Amino acid sequence: MAFYVYLLECCDKSLYCGWTIDLKKRLKKHNEGKASKYTSVRLPVRAVFFEKVKTKSLALKREFEIKSFSRKKKLALIATSRLPGKS
């Protein structure tokens, strides 16, 4: 089983970090307003970064680490992303 840590950009340009085992399903839940209180009032959201990790423990640790980053550092992390549609 794979685990993913991800960053979303909300409609107000704020960033949200989370983890999941199914990125597509989780993004759908966020955009339905059913995944978190934070994103439910900042719709729509779009995935701007993700990384795959081997265990839930590593996903939780990485999520905590990314959440502690400054906005500037999160944007630098996003800049390294290889998501489709990014140039």
C-alpha cells in the first residue's frame, strides 16, 4: 500500500497539507466539502504537490514537517512538483 502527502491550493490561495492512500478520491472529497473544515469553506481546491512514502508513520511525520514550513518554503516545495499541467 502506498501513502501520499499532499498540498492543496485553496481558492483564496492558502495552502492545505494532508495525507491519504488515494489522492484522486481525497481530492474529490475535498472539493465536495467533505474532507476538512478548512478546505470546505475555501472551494474549489487543486492539488499542487504530492509525494509518495512507504508507511503511514512516514506520511504522518512528513505531513507534520511540511505543516511546520513557512509559506515561502512550501511554495519552493511546490515548485519542484511534477504534477501534470505544470510547466
